[in-house]
Amino acid sequence: MTIDQSALGSAVKAVVAAARAEDAAALYRAVMPPTGTDTPPAEVTAWFGSLVIHLALTAASASKLERGCSREAVSAWVEEVEGPLPTPARLRAADPGGIDHVEAMSAAAGYSRCREYAVDLIGVGLIEPDEGPHERAVDAHCAVTNDKDARITVMAMLGRLAANPGGRGRR
């Protein structure tokens, strides 16, 4: 499958706009392949894989971090923009009757894992030109591309990060 670069560029812009507006419906529309539900499964995977990388590169560019910076520097920038990771206690406090402790633990762990994926993916855009992608980035890309729940969470996160250049937080 050949990915239409203009469609991919439009999708990146749409994801960033939807993430900035915190519009979940627009986000779901923005990540869909141009041919929608008629897209064969292999092409869907290629589309999502390409979109994730382009969002990560856009977020890396927006970060103003130096090429070759440490993973810790990327993680610190992500935390500055996104704020602290949600804890089970915070999640339960936000919806005391709707979420139990086990669900809150699972949600917090899942979000933490997605943030780690985003950090590793952003690192792809910050590697030195003579380096290949790190194994963690390859693993993160595979995980995000193949897990629909992680995929939408990471794409939204990368969209928010791309919309907040230079580490100026959203909160």
C-alpha cells in the first residue's frame, strides 16, 4: 500500500486539532484511513503505523528538544505538557461511584504504559541522523499499531504534545 502523503498530512493536522479541542469524536474521525471502513486490514495497519510515526515526528519537532537528548529529557517534557500521571486515587475521586479500585489501577497502568510508548515514539524524531531507531521505539510502534485502545490514547497524547510547542503545559 502506498500512503497518500497529503491525506496523511491532513490527518496529522486533524488529530492535532481534535486533541487540542479535546473532541473525542473528531479524533476518531481524524485517525480513520481515507477510504474509511472499506480499507483492507493490512492497509489499515499500514495507515495507523504511518500516522503514529508522523504524529511522533510532529510532536518531536514541537518539543524543541535537541537531537540526541536523553529519554529522560523527552519524558520530562511530556510530563511538563501532559501533567502528572493519573493515580488510581485521582481516577476514583473523579468518578467515585463509577470506577472501582481494580478498574482505577488498570486504567492508571494503561495510561502510564501509553505515555511510555509516546516518549519512545517521540524519541524517533530526536535520534541523531546516523542512528537507527532504538529497540524501545520499535516495540512501542508495534504495540501502538496493533492495540486499538493504546493507539487512540497515544495518538491523542501525541496530538496534544504536537499542539504544545516548547514544553508549555496545557494545564
